Amino acid sequence: MKKNKTYHVQHILVKHNYEADDILRQIKDGKSFEQLAQKYSICSSAKNNGDLGPIPEGKADSEFEEAALNLKPNSTSTQPIRTRFGYHIIKRIN
């Protein structure tokens, strides 16, 4: 039986592109991704620093998954990723 591959990410989810752009600026200025996730993310994962845990490949929205898998471990997206849920900033754990 083939074992499904997973990837592990944190994210910050907001409703508007301008909010995501502002958060990206704050990350670039050295603010903590985890603190920003707790403060701004509208996802229930905010209380866990935006941590979504291991996600099986093929489970998330295709735009989200493609962006997450294109990131190197320990890196953060440089542009907001739009899905049906809103705008995401993704930090790849592994």
C-alpha cells in the first residue's frame, strides 16, 4: 500500500489582499510569523500560531497546495495566495 505524502505548513488567512500585503511587510520587517498569525488570521488555526499540521497531498485547495509545495522548508511565501477562503500567507515547515 502506497503511503500518502504530507507537507506541514503554518498560514495566516485574511479576507483582503491589502491585509495580506501589510502582514507580508511586517514579516519582512522582522515581526514574528507566529505572533502575526495569532493577531490577524481569521482561521481557527490562529490560536496555534497558524499551524495546520501535516496535510496529505491532494487534500487542500489546489492554489494553496501548489504554493505550499513550491516553498522550501523554513521559508515563507512572498506574495498572498488567493483561494476560495481568502488570502493566505504560507510558511512551510517541512
